[in-house]
Amino acid sequence: MVFLMDTKNKALKLERIRRRCQFSNRIYANPVGASGSVALWWMDSVSLDVRFRSKNLIRCTVGNVGVDSVWTVSFIYAPPSRSDRKEFWKLLINQARSNYYLWQCVGDFNQVGSMWEKQGGLVCNRS
């Protein structure tokens, strides 16, 4: 089992929660200022090798213990600001170019794909 979260909490607080939830492994990208970052917990039954880590992205190769297949997963918490998101997409494209396995991306891209996904606030700029 793997658990991903976007968080504004520091690693010390997350560690107390992780131990209570009995996850055996973890990796954190501590948030900077008021922005959030990504935290990842997993059990020993999952073979996970972290290949890249930033506050918005953790890229890993994954395999299940006893199974021969290996794949890549990118755990994502994209920046909420448009200007920072452009840099994030460049980073993600570079990560894709260095990947040799089947690849899955999961997380929060901070993008609205369709207007039905949004409630309240300002209308989305579709450009």
C-alpha cells in the first residue's frame, strides 16, 4: 500500500502520524513558506526506489515484492500559481524523457480540466 498527500506540515509532525498509521517507509519534501509539498508513505510489501524528489514531484520505480514487473510512478503536487506551474511542466517533461518503464502520474495537478469540476470563485481562464 502507498499513501500520497499534499501537505503544509513539516516532517516531524508527519512522522508522528505515519507511525500511528503503521506505514514502514516514507519520503518528504518539506514545504517552503506558505506553499504545500508532497509526502509519500508506503509499506514493505511495495518495492519503491526514489529516483527524483522536489517539493512538487517524487518520481519512483515501483515493483511489488514477488512480482517481476517494474514501472515508474510520479507523485505530483503541482504549484497553484500559473507562473510556477510552467516551470513544473518543464520539470515533468524532463522527467518523462529520462524514463524507461511504463509510467503513471498521480496526484494534484492544480488544473481545471472542465468547468464542471469547479464550483465558486473566479471563472477559469481557459487559455
